[in-house]
Amino acid sequence: MHYCAIKKNDIANGPGVRITLFVSGCDHHCKGCHNPQTWDPEAGQIFDDAAYEQIFKELSKDYVAGITISGGDPLYAGNIRQIRPLLYLIRTNFPNKTIWLYTGYTWEQLWYDDKFDVEGGIVENQWRRAITVMCDVVVDGEYKESFRDLSLAFRGSSNQRLIDVAKTFSAEEVVLWES
């Protein structure tokens, strides 16, 4: 997996002061994308031990509320085998920090679409589901320029949703995150 940036003291991609990891690789190629430089899976640097150390160092700071994984798409097939252990280590070592994840996939594609399982690969989609389970909030859906709305918190277009993962599983239907 490659990444384009690790942004410290970020306040634009989730509540509170956060660290944001911008991974490389995305199949969605949304028109008007804010981060088109992240589409290429080889863009940026290799995600190595130094990147882990940088993230963990920032997360150990009391004032950091959590981490946001963006991109690109963290659920891009080339990323999932490194995102899953990363989130596991974060969840284990920093249980009081929140994890937000941005993806162009919809919740319904990830959890309910049998066709998506076949096209996206059954194994890959099981990994994607395992990743979303470790998140507090999943921001789902492709950016759609025709739905662009700068007044929305933490997303660029009105079709994207801030999904409260724990409440969604509890209610057995999508529940939106409330600040």
C-alpha cells in the first residue's frame, strides 16, 4: 500500500483534532474529486514502519481525538490487506480514539449487495466488512459534483452519509452520525 500524506492536527475530516491518512488507490475516479492525485495506487510513498510510527506517535497525544482514513479509497482492493491490521492495532492500542473512514462504496454495496460480492471479489468484500466493523463512522458514497454542498460537515456532496457504525449494527438499518 502507498499513501500520499499523513496530515497532523486536521480538523476538516471528522470531529476534534485528528490525524488523517490519505492512502493511494481509487477505482471511483469521481468527477471533481478533491484528491485526484491519490487515484494512482503507486502515488506517494510506501506505507512502512515509519508511517506506522508517525501515526501512533500522533495518536498518543491526549488532544488528538482520533484518526481518519481517506484517500483515494481505503477500501480499494490494493489497500485492504494493510488497512485492516492498521485499524486493528489502532483500536487495540488506542481504544478511546475514534476511527473515521471515507469510501466511495455505499454501505449497501458493502453489506447487502450479492452482485458486489461477485464483482468485487467475495474475499475482498469480507475484508472490507471487517474493516468497517472497526470504524466508529464510515462516510460512504462517491463524491457527486452535481450534489456538491459546501455547507455539509465532513463531506463534499449530499449523497454521502456519515454512518454511525455501532448504532447501525444495533438498529439493523443505517443510522446517521450526529455531532
